[in-house]
Amino acid sequence: MNQAYRAFHNYSIGNQMLAAVRLAGKGMALAPIASFNAWREKGRFVKKGEKAISLFMPINVKRPGDKAVGKCKGEGGGARAEDGVIAGSGTFSLFTLRPHWFSLDQTEGAEFIAESVTPTWDAATAMAALDIVEVPFRMLQGNCLGYASARSIAISPLNALKHKTRFHEMAHVVLGHTAIGDMQDDETLTRQVEEA
């Protein structure tokens, strides 16, 4: 999961797992994925004969106008919008599997340079603006990746995704979860925190 999260960070968790499974099913390693046109923009081209992997994507569908509901006022028997009898107009999103994505290993061309995820974000600047201090990690529990207390946070040096945990712990401070006491996520969370 950790490798899928890192490789497909721009995708939903469902699509991250689906991409990992689809690539494993083809016997391919986890690698960046993009659409045919996105690879062309990066100077790479999909190899001849390669098959795309399918991920869920939203499709906007126009909702057909429903037939008149109930009896209509007026002589013609037709539904008038001002009577409020026409329902279901507009569009809605439908998620469907579409084969549009190719792995880096399915392409050839210019050397691929991974893009920076957060090139302008700086942890020290963000924490200073929010009046949060990062303190050394002192917890002995090996499964804990980070914790928050009052206006401070601590991140485990063993944590593979330090920025992700830093965002999470900062959110606890900003949302006021640490105003009552120390905050660490474990098996017994308060209902307010579970709902957040």
C-alpha cells in the first residue's frame, strides 16, 4: 500500500489500489502511470501493442427529463415547469472503469524525471504560520507514527511518509483536538475524532 500511495499520489485510494493490482496482474512493477496523451506531453510514447489499465473515472451524464408526475394544471395536459411537475433535469456523475492509463514501463522516449509533489510547500513556514512546534519524538510504542500535544507535534524518525503524518497531526492541532489533552490515533478514538 505504501508503494502504491507513493507511486499514484494524485489518484483516489481506490484507484491507487486498483492500479497496483492491475500492474501486478500484468507482472509489472509499480511505476508512475499516465494517459496516452499525458505521456506524449512528457516526451514519451506508448510502445506498440501495450494494453492500457482501467481505473475508475467520473463521467458526466445528462439526466433525461422525467415524465410529468401527477395531474397537470392547465388545458393541454402538458407539464409546465412552473407547476413543479418536471423532475430529474440536469446532469450527474457516474463512475465507470475506463482503460486510459499506461505505466512508465509501457512507454519509451525521453528520460522520465519524476515531478515534485509539493515544490513550494515548506513544513517550517506552515507550522510557524499556524503556531505549531515540532518536538522530538519520545513515544516508545513502535506502531505510532506521530502524535500531537497542545500546540506541538512529533513525527517518528521511522515514519516512511513524514509529510503525510505531519499534515495529519497538524490537523489535530488546528481542529482543536489537542485542546483537551494529548492526541494520538489508536484503537479507542472519541466519536468526534472518528467522525472527523
